[in-house]
Amino acid sequence: LEILEAAERLFARQGFSATTMAALATEGGVAPKTVYVAFETKAGVVRALWNLRLRGDAGDSPVAERAWYREVLDEPDPERQLRLNAHNARLGKERLGVVLEVIRAAAPVDPEIDALWTRIQSEYHDNQAAVAASLAGKGALRPGLDAARAADILWTLNHPGTWQLLVGLRGWSPDEAERWFGDTAVAQLLP
């Protein structure tokens, strides 16, 4: 855990490309061999950091099995479901902000990170598709909107790039971004 926290600090300060495995070891207070044994590559460090921040703890269960995600899918009220989804997305982006930006920025220069970025976007879509399917199963989607299009809308609203644009570049507060996501999702998906 200490190595990953050190990695997050270094990546935030100097980016992926400028951070070496030796620097990670120094920042983490361990021998370089320890970093290589634990993570093999710098991309391995990023993957491990992503998994830690995504889940919010060191547990191994996937997002689909997490109580906070299951709570969204099990919520019977469609508007409350979308607002809870926006809230969880905000909490996730707050945990993941640094590592998401590192991954997005490093994807064009590192094939392993590019594959991770592609997987992340796919998983974001899959998770939002489950929310859309839940709404469709309740008959809650606005007329003419199917679950596939609803999933695309939720994915776009929840995309890390959207968060980075609003919060990172435009200076929105996390509260404002959450409220916008919830309001927009309700307006776009529900009758």
C-alpha cells in the first residue's frame, strides 16, 4: 500500500513518463527490486493503483459485487437510482482523479496503459449499461429510449473525461458535477 501511495504522489507530481521504477522505490522507501517483484513494470504499478482506488479498499471483489454499486441497481425509485448513481460516480472520481488522469495521459505512449484505458472505458460502459437495464426493467425509461441508448447517455455523463473537463479544467466543484450528472440523467432518461 505504501508503494502505491508513493506512486500516486509521484505520478501526480511528474507524470507517468518521467516517473521511474527507481524513483517509485525511493519514494516508497523500499529497494527497487521490491517494486519489480511486486508489480513487474511501471504499468503494473498503475494497474494496481487503479484497482485500489476504484474499489475504495484493498479487497478483491469487482465493482459489480460492491455494496455501493448493488445499492444503485437495487434502488426501486428510478430518480433516486439515477441520483445515487451520480453520487457514487462522484465518490469514485474523487478517489480516482489522479490515477485516471495519469492513465488517460499515458495511454498514447504506453501500450499496456492504452489497453488499461480501453478496458476502463469498457467497464464504465458495462456498469452504466446495468443501471440502464435496471431502469428499462422497471419500465422507467422515457418513451422511445431503449436501454442501449440510455447506457450510452449514462456512460457519457459518467465518463472520466467529462469529470476532468468539468472539475479539472472548468473548476466545477464535485457537488456541482454530481448535481449536474443527476439532473441531466433524470432529464434525459426518465419521462
